[in-house]
Amino acid sequence: MYLKDVRGILIQGSKSYGQITREILAPQERNAPLWWYGGMFVFSLMFLAGIYAILQTISKGIGLWGLNNNVAWGWAIINFVWWIGIGHAGTAFSIFLLVLRQKWRTSINRAAEAMTVFAVLAAGLFPVIHMGRIWDAFFIFPYPTSRDLWVNYNSPLFWDVVAITTYLFASASFWYVGMIPDLATVRDRATSKIKRKIYHLLSFGWVGGMKTWKRYEVMAIILGGVTAPLVIAVHSIVSMDFATSVMPGWHTTIFPPYFVVGAIFSGFAMVLTLMIIVRKTYKLGDFVTMDHFEAIGKILIFISLIMGSSYVTEVFIAWFSGVDGELYTFFHNRITGEYAFQFWAMVTCNAIIPQLFWFKKVRRNLTWLFIISIVINIGMWFERFNIVVTSLSKDFLPATWVEYDPTITEVTIYLGTLGLFGVGVLLFMRFIPVMAMNELKMINKETSIDKDLSSKS
Amino acid sequence: MEYSKIIGVYDDEQKLYDSIDQIQEKGYKVADVISPFPLEELFEKLKVNTRINLAAFFYALIGGVIGISAFLYYTAVVDYPLNIGGKPSLSLTFVLIIFVGTIFVVVFGTLLTFFIREKKGPGAKIHFEYPGVTDDKFALLIDRTKDLSEENIIEINQIIKNSGAIKVDEQ
């Protein structure tokens, strides 16, 4: 039973089912606005620049990056972890809230899942390019070869391959399957023959009979149920890329939960950024209400507190361990050393600024929400920088200490992935219903004001 | 022209439920209901069920747990045991791969089962089309079988009309 008095109204304006369809599809049934073309132009340019930088890297080698013997993982791994983190929240958002039967997910899950797919695609690029000889990338899969040798199952890098492939497949499937009924709605409303044909192809011949819906619902629960632990597993595995090595600042048992929470943190922030843009540009304020944003804001305070506690715990354990390497990494290298700016940027952006969400006025102000959501993602990027670079640049042997600066190629590849993400999101906003219409219709009556909507149409 | 289906079109699910109750009370069979979103109440009324969850369980058990475990054991312990820092070949870390691999098998298998059972795929034939059933209308379908006499059909039409359908149609 949904309690409107406690939870708030999820769909404003006592809408009929037909109205929900019309309002959500309205932006796609109009011509694309100017900002859409502008955005596509900018993001496509960034994407093309990224492709150029990737081609350069492949043809000339990793030497084009600022990596060296010590800092062998630079921006590529920072960005890989950053994107994977963002990619986590989509599914975390959608699936955890599905399993917990939180009805407010319905306005946001579609965009969150779309974001996941593009973010994971962007993330997956980095380890592949990082291999150097990407034409040999298939060596990582266990397959019978003339060398008779199998892969090393004890390596977290192999776990990464299995986990990220599975995650990309599962989240893309979950997203697509969720879209099929809505694509059928677009198909049936299409006015041009070509559009109808395309959406007919995409909607897999969908007709919502009861048997179909039953199977569909059970399948959604199964996919959600198995993907929820996968979300936890994937980022735990990513953290083990670091935690299983004996580097100061990495070799710690807090890493798996710390990474998972961090991932959900950055992903939720990205969902917030995206939903504010969707709400504003598509005028969908009736579906994404301030209550939705407030709910995300409250979750962000909670996660921010966990992040803050994790930072403190890391520093405390470094001090408590009494190990010189750990003490140096935390107290000299990170807190007061050359990378102090990055460390304090991380703490400020992730643990301090989100505390503003304690104020209801901030939680319900779109400008503040937008700014803080961006700040969190910047902070989460700095967190990954801290982990990767500060530990590697100054390890146990002072003779090998070295500075790391990214080159233009690395920066361009990163911009390219931002372009890929942007292009993906814009295409999504233009051609796919941005909200799960069938799910909104399902919760419409019990979560809106007017019980009897049948007379309106 | 021979019609094979009687269609009652509704714009409110409550009226549809009442109509189904009445039709079933009279002993007629509802073939299906086409709706723009799942109507959980009807799953019980129409006794709709699925074994897709059982299928998923077996994919997990056979494909995932047994299949992947056997593969890992064969490759890493039997076929070519690698000595990595003297650690045992049969390692606990297999659990991680089995866990994630099982999820992959379940997702893949469940999707495949769904699409095969539903005969759905890119460009698949739409087996029933009626304006609005993917938007804001609910279509109640009753098969016009040989068992139904003309009186029966008139009675069904009457029930559908009286229960608040916006239209009664045939296809």
C-alpha cells in the first residue's frame, strides 16, 4: 500500500493514461530543438577527437601517455574506475529500488539505466586501450590455444574482464527489455511509415497480453534479483585490482565496500545531473517532482557520510598500522604533500559539500542540486586520482619516486569518452521514451491525488 | 466474413475487472486481455502463470554452478595447473568467477527463454493490433469458438456493453 501522506505524490496533475503517453512522448514527436543539435555537435567533436587520440595510441603505442615505470596506471585507470563508478548507479538505482519496491524509481530508472550503458561502454574502452596491442585483447579470454595455456584465474584483472562483460550485458539487457513495451507504444503512434518500421523492428512485435506481462514481470524480477549482487561484485572486483597488490594506500580491506559506496555515490550524482537536465528541457516536472530530487538528496547525504567515514578510517588505519610506507603515503604524500590539493579537493567535494543537503532548502533547489551533483562527480574523479597516482608515484623505494603528469593524448581520450557519453545520452533523449511509461501508468492511480481518473482523457 | 474474436474495449481497468467477473460467472472463457501495462489483479483472475523462474533456477544450477565450476576445474587443475607463487591450483578465488559467471548464464538463459516462448524478436509479427492497446485502452478478448451459440454471443456482448466498455468489436 502506497501512503501518499508519507511518501508524497509521485505524479502530479491527476493524469490519465493517455496524457502520460502524450506528455512523455511530446518532446520526441516534435522537431529536435536547437540545443540538441548544439549538444550533438560539441559532443561529436569531442568523441571524434577521442577516437583520433585512441588511434594515435594504438598506432604509436602507450609511450604517448605520461606513464612511466612507477606510475604505470595513469589517467586511463582513473577514468576507467570513474566511469565504471558512474555506470554503477544506473543499475544500482533501478534494481535496488525495484527489489525494495520503491515506487519513485519509475520516473528515473530509464534514464539511469541508459546512463549506465553509456558509462560502462566508456569505461570498458580504457583497459582495452591500455593493453597496448589491442589486436591481442582476446588473449584475456580462456579459450583452447596451441600454447595449451589457460588464463590465470587468480588475477583480479581476469575477474574484471568477466565481471565487466557480464555487467555490460546484464545492464544493457535490463535496460532494453524495460524499453520494449514503450517502444511498442511509439510504434503504434508513429505517423510515418519509416518510423513505424524502425520501431516495429525495435519493439520485437510486442503486444501486452496477460501471459506476456506475467512472464515479463517475472523476468524483470529475476534479472533485477541477479544483477543486484552483481553491482556489488563488480565494483568490489575493481577495487581488488588495487587491494590485492602490496602498494601503500592500496593494500587495505576497506577497499571493496569503499569502492562500491563511492561508485553508487558518483552514479547517483550523475543521475541527479541528468534528471535535472531532462526535467528542465523536456518540461517533465509533473513526473520528476521535487520529492524525487529530495529523496536522492537524502540518499546522497547518507552516502557522503559513509565516504567521509571511509576517508577517516583509511587515515586512522594508516596511522594505527605504524607502517612507514602507509604513514608516508597518507600523511606526507596525500594530506600535506605534492598531491595535497587533490586530496583536499576529494574530501571537500565528497564529504563536506554534500552535507549542505541537510538543509531542506538546498535539497529542493534545482540550481543547488545541479551544482552539488557536478561537484560530487569532480570529487569522485579526484578520489580515483588520489588512489592511483599518489600511491604509485612514491612507493617503498625513494630512488624510484617519480612525478606523473598526463599528456594531451590521455586528456583527449578522456574528453572523447565524455563525448561518447554525451552523444549516447542525447540520442537516448531524442529517440527513446525518457521515462518508463508502462511503469508510470502502473503506479499512476495509487500515487497521484485523484483516485478516479477514468472520466478524464 | 468469419470473425474469430469478440473484443471489449475499456478505458478503465476497474470496469474491465467487473466485466471479467461477470463473464467468468456465466461460464465463458476469457482468452486474453491486452493492456498497456501489467494488471496484476488479472494474473489471478485469468490464472496466468509462468515457469520462467524455474528455468532461471536450472540455468543457474546446471549452466552456472556446475558448468562453470567444471570448466574452471578442468582448465586450472587438470589440464594445465599453473604454479603461481606456490598457491594451490584449486583456489577459493574460483568462487568469484563462478558467482559472476552464473549471473551471466542466468541473464542470458532467461532472456533467451522469454523471447523464444513469446516468439518475439527484431521485427517479429504483431499477433494482435487494436488502436490504443499500447497507450490507454484495455482490450478484453473472447474466442468465438464453435461451442458458442448466437445467444451466447449476444449475452457476452451484452455483459461487455453493460459493464462500461467504450466499444464492442470483432476481429
